[in-house]
Amino acid sequence: MDQTDYKIVRILCKDARTPFQRIAKTLGIGTDTVIRRYNKLKEDGVILGSTVVLNSK
């Protein structure tokens, strides 16, 4: 995992629904690059999935 992967993970930890296009723009890389890296992180078991947290109110 390099710095770019780390930045992608950090963004997704803050909001797992962040669009790949927004991540790409924020990091100054192509959307295809973000998608490829995301898929690799999933394959490697770094990203296991995303979750929804419900408000109990």
C-alpha cells in the first residue's frame, strides 16, 4: 500500500459513499486509477466492504 492507496482509504473511511470521480479530483489522479486501486485494495483484503450506521432515534 503506497501513499495514494492510503489517501483513498482515508477518504473512504470518512465517507464510504464518496464517488470515485471526487476522490480522483481530490488526489489529482484519473478516475480509472482510483477504481483500479480500490478493486486491488478489496482483492488484497484491505477494504472488506462498507457499512450503514442507523440513527436509533
